[in-house]
Amino acid sequence: MAIRPTSQTYIGPGIDGPAGDAEVVVPTNATTGDATARISTGIYVGGAGNVHVIFAGGDPAGVLFTAVPVGAVLRVRAVRVQAANTTATNMVFLYGAN
């Protein structure tokens, strides 16, 4: 028997909800624009490797996620992916539904 989604299965906008927009990640070491950057709800990783994430309102040094596998979605509220130490490829920022 198939399970049919109901209105109770929809979580809505935010980090737990579906993505409403996406943007290709261009890793950079430049900090200009961090204060006004869009805040992601996740990062899709298309090519395995390390991802150095700069969080919204967090430690400016960020966090290095190591050995992230192909197809992983990091559920993070990030403003930037730091170029230094990032070896993963084909990454996409995911943004919450509006």
C-alpha cells in the first residue's frame, strides 16, 4: 500500500523544508558581502571532498567538513564556502521555499 502525503507531511520553509531556490557555489576567500549574503538552508555536494563552510553569524573561521561523499546535502545555514581547504566540486547552495 502506497503512503500518500498529507498536509501534515509538509514541513514548510526553512532548513527542514524543501528548497525553493538554488545557486551554484563559487568558493571564495573574500569576506566582502558576508553580512548581506543570502543564508542557505543546505549545500548539495556533487563531487566528493572537503567543504569549508562559513556560517551565518557564526565563527568567521568557519568549519571544515572532511570527506563529504558525492550526493551529500550538508544541512547548514551558510553564507559562503571558503576556497581554502575546499576540495569538493559541483556544489549548489539550497535556499528555503518562500
